[in-house]
Amino acid sequence: MHDIASKTGLRAELLGRRAAMPPDARAAAARSIRDELLPVPEIEMAGTIAAYVSIGAEPDTRSLLFALWKRGTYVLLPRLLPDGDLDWASYEGPDSLVPGPRGIPEPSEPPRGPGAVASADVVLAPAVAVDRTGMRLGRGGGSYDRALARVGPAILTVALLYDGELVPNLPSEPHDQRVRAAVTPSEGLVRLG
């Protein structure tokens, strides 16, 4: 399905729902997502995980990032480039984050290049919604579509969602990239595709 207008409308509706969620409900959802992800075998065994620092009303990733880092997982976080692509750098704990472009927290460590995401054993990606085939609806900038296109087919790619954001189907465009799984507070990790 190729319908930019329906993607824009759906994105606005879902982001509005997120913004209306009480902070305590968002915090509880983030804890559930973290607790569902940490014991996933691919995540437990991963040497490197590419993740992200949540912004706004996204499911909060900070405690997940800290837990991964504390157990010795090498965590890569994105740095937004001027062209909208993502560079990647090492997460060295909460104190290693600095404000980046648009105020988005990013690691202060030296960049490793946009291709560094391909070295990850698991990729955790933000999404506004995901459908049961793995089609991901992001914020519309294409940054994660570019990053996910660099990831091999055997790599577990997971979108972090609130309940109600794993939907039957989504409109898509040719450049849109799928994820292989989604995690929600109620359903846990759901393999897609």
C-alpha cells in the first residue's frame, strides 16, 4: 500500500495517543518492555546491540540501556548526521550522553560511521507502530529506514512499542524497512513476518 497521507494521519493519531498517556503508565510500560527484552536469548548472548535513547513520549529506553551496559554488552547509539542519516558511537553509561542536533541525547564517544550498525548482533529501533508483517512506521525522516537497510537478514531487529501499536497492517512505501520483531508490555516479544 502506498499512501503518504494515510501514513501521516496515522502517525499523528498514534503520537497523540502517546502524548496523552499518563507519565506513570509510560514508566510502567518502559519497565515491562525492559523486563521482556533482557532475557531474550539473542539479547542475552549479543556482544553488540545497536539501540537508541528514547525522546518525548517514546517508550523510555534509559534503564534498558543502562542494564545492557552494566552486564557488559557493547551498546551502540545513534548520532544524527546533517543529512538525516545515523552515525553510531559507543554508549559508556548515562554520563556519556550529550545533547545532539535537535536536542536528542547522543553518545559523546568518537563516531564509528553509519555502517557500524551492521556490526550489531541485535538492533533495537524506535517506531510509532509496526504491523504483523514487520512493516515499521517511524517518525517520517527515514533515518532508521537507512540504518535498517544496512543490517543483515539474520540480525534480530526489534521495535519497542506501547500496547495497541502492533497493528494488523500499515501503509508503506518502497524505501520502508521491516523489523523482525516487536516488543510490547502486554505481548512481550512478538516475532513478525
